[in-house]
Amino acid sequence: MPTQIQLRRGTNTQNAGFTGLAGEPTVNTTNNSLHIHDGSTQGGFEVLRADGDNSAITTLNLATGSADGAAADGAGLSIDLGSDGTATFTWNDAGSRLQVSSDLYVNGALTSNGNFAVNGTSNFSGQITVDDHVIPATDSDGTTGYDLGSPSSQWRHLYVSGGSVYLAGRRMRIDNTGAITVNTNAEGDYPEAENLTFSTTQNVLATSAALSIALGSI
């Protein structure tokens, strides 16, 4: 029969109250882990399991490399690991940031209370909900800027409430009677009252300015 070695063992409480010899290992039967002792520290130092199940770390500080500690001089990034499985990232100064140079996969909800910048192409397979305006970084002059969709990747429907749609600075809106009105002058130009209106209830086309129709267009 081969020789078997059995180490000192005990519960988590028993290990916490035990001071072993320098380099002596003991088995924690509660956490199924090992403690390594230095001859003076009560409880020794529990070794982290491969699955991390016995980790007591709740905060990681990437500025100081410490765990459960505050950032030096208020700098750096802290990650709070919640008991419900969530991780909260806290930037302690304006210069701190989390930068991912490769792919980032998020299987659950991603919530950002600050700026969320993406420099490359992003693919989202679920619904995206925003709680603020969606504004492009560049103001388009008709030749520059960004598109919503493309000739080969078009959106199916566009749902707009009682607000207005602006095309090249001209406002198009639908009032509570169902009439579609297009302001033929750019917003702020004089006179602003030059409108082209089509009533969907009376089938009437009305204009407060001169109306020119090119030959063959009707």
C-alpha cells in the first residue's frame, strides 16, 4: 500500500485560530482550501482556489494593485464586486479609464452613467434602450457626417411622435388634425410662415407662398 500523507485539518474557524510553523500547510475543511503559515500570523494565509469561490475580495484597485483598499491620493480605478455577481467600476479621477484593446463580450445588461466611447465597430444582438439624446459627433453639411442605415442595410420603420422632422433645416411636421406641413424656409429665416400643407382629411394641398410645378412632374 503506498504511503499517504495527511495534513493538519480543521474548519474555517479552527484554521483562523491556529498559528502554524513557517511554511506549514493546513487544510480548511469549510472552504476546501489550503492555509500557508509563516510561524507568527494567526490563521496563516488562505490560498485562493482556482474557481475563486473562497475569495474575500470585494474591491480591486488598479492604481495601487491592492485589494479592499482606497486609491492613493484619490486616483485610479476601483472595482467593487457585489455579492449578487455584479461588478461596479469607479473612476476616482478624470484621468482614469478602463481601456479594452481587444474584444469585449457582455452577456448581461451594460449600464453606463457616464461617457461610453467606442472607436471601432460594435455589434449588438439585443435591444438598445437610451435615456437621453442620440447625437452624432460631427455636424453634417450634407456631404460630411454619418448615416443612419445604408443602401444595403436599411431600417424597416421610423416611428416619430408629435415632434418634427428636419430635412436640410426645413421642418416637416404633422399637427393634431392630421395635416402634413413643410416649412419651405430654414428655421430662423424670414419669413418663417411660408408653408406647404397637405391635409390628409380634406385632401387639400395649400401653400402660403408661390408654388411652382415643373412640366411633367404631375
